[in-house]
Amino acid sequence: MFCITVYNARHGEGNMLDNNFVLRAAQTFADGGSPYADKRFLYFPSSVLIALPQIYIPVRLLPWLVPAMTAAMVVGGWFFALRLFRVSALSRLAVLGVLLMCFLGPFRNLVLLGNWTSYSALALPLALLLAHRSRWIWAGVVVGLAIATKPMLVPFALLFLIARRPKAFLAAAAVPLVFALGAAALMAQPTLFFTKTLPFILQGQDDFARPFDASLGTLLPRLGVPDGVASALGAALALVLLVGAWRRWNQGGDQALRLVESGTMLMLAPLIASKPSFDHYLFIVLPVLLASVTRAGAAACSVWMGLVLVPRLAGFSFWKLDAMFNWAYSVAAVNVVFSLVLLHRAFLRREDDTQPTQAGSGAPAGEELARA
């Protein structure tokens, strides 16, 4: 299924669409121009340097290499998530997780587009694994490298402050800052990022992205809710998620589950409130949430999380939710339901619900779940 997903991405319409924006920016940089002349290049200057090697790869190889690497990074993140809960990468749960990903529309879209969200999907489980092993500074470095590539994990860096690990937070902030300033010093007109690109991002991009935007501030006005009210509702839920992450951390309990549920709430906050919010962003948090089912009392054990993913299965058809310009509603449903389940666990969880099964080992529970 993994190979079929890569093959379909290679031959699908829109192959490498998102990666091509960064690749074009890298080529412009190599030619002496400003990458920010293209309004579709939305990342930090450091992303240009990371994309630069691609311009030297034969053109015939890129349409295969980019989907394969994108898919491999997400699967790599899944294996790191399993190790966080002490589940073997050779277990049946590991195989079932890969199969599930291949049947999910967001994963196929991510691979098809070659979107750089895959770097964050790899980095977040690795950072959580390092933090779980008390290597907090290295976790901060991993998060910083991911932010330097694509600034998706900026909200997650708040976990280091919540956990009172200031050195890890400084590492997460310093790494992208150093890389971005270094790259900006080498390129023409880096100030266009502030005068052109940043305003474009803050206004939610344009009509090209808006049909696929699942943020509440974009979707609720389509249902007749005034723009100001919709934005306020999204901001309020995001704020509650931030408070929920803080509360969940202070509850203690199983350390791996504590890291995952606090971190995912921090990442769901911008998916609810910021514009745009695309379906493939789900794979930043989904691998670690799926792996957490090996812990008794985990939010991911909720039946609601499983049910809300059904409309995101490739080929699922229900009313207009999967039509190109209406599927954002089912994406928003996933984000909101995940948020509500995590908040319910954070505010109403009993202390004994956070204890690991089998005296701290997630492997027996994972194998039992896989057999079921």
C-alpha cells in the first residue's frame, strides 16, 4: 500500500505542487533573485537553503523521490511515536498504523503535494521521544530544525515552557533564528518576507487556498455566522486548548501520555484558529495520538476520535463533504472533535486514568489492540 500511494502520487494531477513552490524559490535564490518575489513561497529564508540540493537532482528523478521521501518521513514519525510507548516497530500495531495512513485522504494529499508538513510529522514524535528520555535540549534542537524547515511547530515549543525547560525552549528558538538570519544575509531582498509574505499569510492567503481552509474563522461564515463572531469562537477554543495543555501537563501521570496529550493540544490550537488550516496538517499529531492507544485512559481510546476519521478515508462519500470545495467541513470536524476529547480528558480525567498499562510497558497493550 505504501508503494501504491507513492505511485499514485507520482502519476496524480498536482504531483509535487507544494514542493515546487519551494523548489522554484531555491532556483530563484541560486540565480541571484529574491525567493519572496513568488507569493507562494511562505517559509523562512532557511527553507531555501534546505531546498537548494533539489535543484541539482535530475528532473526525471524528483517526481519519484519527493513523494517517496514525504511518505517515508511520516512513516518514520509513526515509528518514533511507537517507540515513545515502547511498542516495537515490527509489531502488528505498527503495520496496521501504516495501512491506516495509506487509506487516509490527508496522507495521500500530503504525499501527492510533496508538502513540507512531513518534516514536522517526523520531528514532533522524535522530539517527544527525546523529551521522554530526559534529553530536553536535544528535543528543542529537533523542534528548532523543524521550524527552520517549515514553521509548523512554533506552538509546540510552548511545551518546553509549560514543562519548565527553558534551555530546551531557547534551543528551539535559537536554531531557526540562526539559520534564518544566515540565509537572509545571503539572499536578495529578504525584507520582502515582512513586507509581502507575512501580510499575505496573516490575511489567510487568497482564493487559491480558501476552499481547502478548515479553520473556524473561514468555515463558519459560510454557514451564516458573522466573520467577527467566527474568528472569536476559533480564538476562544484555541485559548481553551492552551489552558488545557497546561492543565494536562500539571496532572502528571504517565509521562509519555502526558507529553503527547499536552503537545497535541498545543498543535490543535492553531489548526482551529489560524488561516489556512489544511487537512494534511492532521499528520503532525495523528501518529502520536494513534500510538497512545496503548495506554489506558488515553484520549485516543475515545470512540469519537475513530468515528470522526471515517469521512477522511480515501473514497468515502457523504453528501458534499468530499467535494473539492466542501471537504473542509469534515477536516474541521476532525480538528474540533479531537480538541473536545482532549479537553474532556484534561479537565475531567481522574488521576488513576493516566497510569500506564502493564506496569509502564505499552507493548502488551499494543499487541492486544492489534490482535483485536
